[in-house]
Amino acid sequence: MERDGLGALTVEEVAREAGVARATVYRTFPGGRDEVVGAAVAHAVAGFFADLRRDIGDAPDLATLLERGLVAARRRLESHAALQRALQEEAGQIVPRLATVMPLVIDGVRAELTSRLARERLRPGVVPDQAADLLARLFLSLIGSPGSWDLDDPDAARRLVRGQLLAGVVELDPPG
Amino acid sequence: MHSVSDVTQATVIHDRLEVGEGAGAGPVAPVGAWAAEYLAAGDAERRLVEAALRCFARWGIRKTSVDDIAREAGVSRATVYRVVPGGKDRLVQVVLCHEAGRLFHTMDAELSAAETLEDLLVTGIRGLLLVADGHDVLRTLIRDEPELVLPHFAFHQLDRIFDLADTLARPHLSRFLPPEDVRPAAELLARVVLTYAFRPTPWVDPHDPDSVRRLVRTYLVPALTSPSVSEPSLSDRTTDPAQEST
């Protein structure tokens, strides 16, 4: 897929590349081509977030985690050659695939944020599950589409996280 | 992180090889152009867009031809190409944009009547989520032709939606926020509406106004009104705790 794109992929090519028989591909993925592509996209997404977690897992608090996460994820996304190519040349193929795995990605990010929120001073009225859900969704939205935020700039990421993301969620120390 | 097989099992979706090329590709319109186009649209264009939406509802996007749309709108083929020169992919964009704008404007009176930022956001978010929930045409298109619709809601293409959100929400948000805060606010609100429209959750239920109000009051109003925190002293503190003790 990285070499030829999603649209051109065939089971024969996958088998040849992996050095196995066509029958082996079908035994592993009974759904054939469609299932192979789905598994490959899912694998790439899982790898992306595993790498991201390694980048930022040692962040001392939620705000720092989100700030570093946005900057690191954006950098990874922009330098992800296979994804950028797919978005340029076959967005109709890749975007629905990513949309299909997105609920699981939201679940994963939400779980991570829920455990982080347990160590924060929450503002009155905040329900941790709800806050984690909202933050996970906004975090992922910002990674894919930063809009007018320049996430190459750690200072912008800090303003974004401490304002739009966390102002309603946790008690942040006042500056100074 | 989930195992690959977990993810794989969830991955069965329409796979239509014939649209591989072209969908979602192509140059992105300059910032603001898309939204400005909506506002500047004449009656003929509106009629065309409404006709296209009816055709999409009847036959789906791929099976709708430019001739079908021209006939439905009672205009010539040449008119369709003049109004929407970019072909069908471009037409999908324009239709989505016009439809969003039309729906937004049906709420204009209600939004103008809001006396607080909280009321404004509750009205707007709830109204848009209700519309998304009940929009059979859009839901059918997303289900049956995701490869033609979803790219318009993802990655850099979302910039067009942000432009539209800014254009449509600015008059209302400006009553409560300083001008420089309107764009980021419109983007945040667009993200919130889109995520809960595409992937609903029980805790934000447009049929339960109180749930939307809790979302707005607890999380969104503080998010939009918190003072900017860019002071260097804060960044020193958070990145280097050792400095605090010196």
C-alpha cells in the first residue's frame, strides 16, 4: 500500500510481497482484499498511536500530555508519507477506512485521558468520563485538522490546551 | 491500544474500486472562498443546489448525472457547468455547504434571541445536532457513498467547514466574544457539532436539552472565555519544575 496505494492493491501482490501463497492470504483474511486493506490500515493506525504514546507517555500532567501530544502527533502525521499520499491521491479510499477505526481510537485515547484525569484537580461539575470523551474527540480532531492553530509552535499548543481544551475541565495553576 | 484483530473485525465497509482516483483530491479553495460563495449565491445557484440534493436523495451521488441535475432544476447543462465548474466532486462540496448554510439560517431568529453565550451555544449546538439526526438524505449518502462524502469532513478539507462555521456564526458570537476570539470559537464549536453528529453519545443528546446545557455550561463556555495563557512565566513553570524552587 505504501508503494502502490490502496486502490491498486491485489491479494496476489500481498501474497508475493509476504512470500506466502494466495491461499494463505485468504485463510488469514477470509474477506479477501477488503479485509487485508482494513487490517493494514488498522495496523498503521495502531502503530501511529503506539509511537505517539512512546513520544509523550512520560508527561507529568494532563496539560503537558496534551500539549506535547498535539505537537508530536501533528509532526508524525505530516511526515507520514503513506497517509499523505493516500490523502492526495485516494482520499475516497482512505478516509472511510479511517472513519471505521475511529471509534476504537476514541476509546483508546479516552481510556488514557480518564486515568490521567483521576490525578488532576477537576473543576466543579466536571464528570471525568464526559470530560475524557470530549477531550479525546477534540484531541483527535485537532491532530487531523488543526484549523487555524499552528501546532508546530509549542506556545500555540499551550494556549490551545490551557484554553479551549482544559479551561472547563481542570483547575490550572495561575501564571506567575 | 487495541489489538489489530479487534480493529480488523470492525473494518467492513463499502469498497468501490471504481472511485479510487479523484474523490477528495484536487486543489483546495482559498480560505473563505467557499463560505463567501454560499452567501453570494444567486437564486439560480440555490435552485441548482436544491435540485442536486433531490437527485442525490433519489439516486445517490455516483448515479446522478449533470443532465439529471439540469433537468431537475430546469436549467441547461451549460448552466450547471458554469455554476459548478469542478465536476461532481466539487458539486458535492457545494451542496453540503449550501445545505449547512440553509439549515443554519433556519435558526437565525432563535440564535439572535439568545441573551447569553450559554443560551446561544445551547440553541446552536442542539439545533444542528437535531438537524443532523433527522437529515435522512445526508445519513443515507454517508452510509451508501462514504467515499464521496466523508473526505469533505476530514483532514485539510475541514478548513472549508471551519470557514463556513466562522462566516455563519460570527454575527452571533461577536455579540459575546471579542473579534479575535471568534474564529477559534467557531472552529471549536464546529468540531463539537461534527463529532457528536457523526458519533452520537448518550451524554450529549439533542433530544434532552439539559444534557446539551451541561456540555455548554461546564466545558464550552469556560473554553471560549478563559483568558489567554501565553505568559512565558507559565511555560517556564510547566516545562522546568526545578526553576520553581530557585
